Amino acid sequence: MTTRRYALAVAASVLVLGQQACGGGDDNPPAGGSPSSETVAPPASAEPSVEPSLSPSASGSASTPQSADPLSGKRQLIFVPLVDGKEQAGSVISVTPAGRADVTNRDGDTALFVPVETRPGSGRYLLKTGKLVEGGEPYCLQVKANGSNPLTVVTQACDAGKITQQFRFQRLKGAYLISSDGVYLTWRPKAKFGLIAEESGEGDDLTSWRLRDRGAAGIPGGN
């Protein structure tokens, strides 16, 4: 009987030692919880994922090259007036049925113009109509005297020798001042004549214009 009790005691001791060695007798999980609840940090060398921004060409929203020169004679443009530095939505220079250039909300064919240099490097441009033609030839904008009334702008047959058809572009904070023989294209929306040409210093500040590209020009002398 003594021998049997000794054998059982030894067996019980061996079983306890085995459980302690294997950790099976510990009811508390390791610090940090179970593996399924752990957050795995990325490697130190990993960089954050950045979603690439779409360029105009990738998104398909831009139809013209970013490097296109608006004064190259190869692009047709619309001229948008700025008031207090802000573009005026729905306002562009266009040709009226009477043949006068004025600021209107008609931004179709009558609002397309192509600046074409009178000769390379001159800095003087004819403003040719992009779509309006007669006998296959475009018109040109020209400053017109009106007696005691303000100077206005009309369409005439193109003549590069006429100084009243020669325009200059002066860059001004992302826009342009447009002048002809010392007078500037200026929009007076509340006045009788709207778009006029006046000398610098007359009345309020001069109007600056944003040139918006509307594709390749397709007129004689504009290719």
C-alpha cells in the first residue's frame, strides 16, 4: 500500500511539472491580448500611399496644350473682362449684328478672335475674327472715332497698315491690358456705349482681360 501511494505521488508531481513547463496551467493570456486584436505597424521604410492628382490631359478636361501661346497666331481666343480682379461670368467680347465689338453674353462663333502679329517681333497684333468671314477672309477689329462720343471698336476688312487695327498686349497679373495707338479697350457696363477705347487716366481704372483658349485657329493668316 505504501509503495502504491508513493508511486501515485510521483506521478502527480511529474504531471504538475509538465503543465508548468508547457504553460498550460496559466489562465491569463500574454500582455497585449490575442494575436487577432493586435495592430501591425508598417515597416519603417514604408512611405504613405498618395493618390496621384489628375493632370488636365489625364482627366480629359483640357483640350489645349498647357504650353500654347495665346499670341502665337495659332489659337482662337475669347476675351473675358475682369472687374476688381475677378472674371465676369457670362461676359465676353463679341461682334454684334451691327458689326460692332461689345461685351455680351454670346460666347459662340461671334466671340472668337485670333491675335496675329503684323510682322514677327513687332509686338503689334491684328485681332482677326475666328469664325466670321466674308469671301473666305476674316474681319479685323478697328478703333473707330465717333466725334464727341467715346471711341468704339468695330469690324473692318483687315489692313495691317492701319494703326487703328494694330493692338498691343500688356501682361498684368495673369491678364492683359489691350491697347491701340495709346487707347485701351475698356468696359463700362453701366454706361451707354459699353466697350470703348480710352486713354489711360480717363475716369476709372482700365479693364484687364483674361484670354481663354478655344482651340486651334482655322482662318487664313491664323494657321
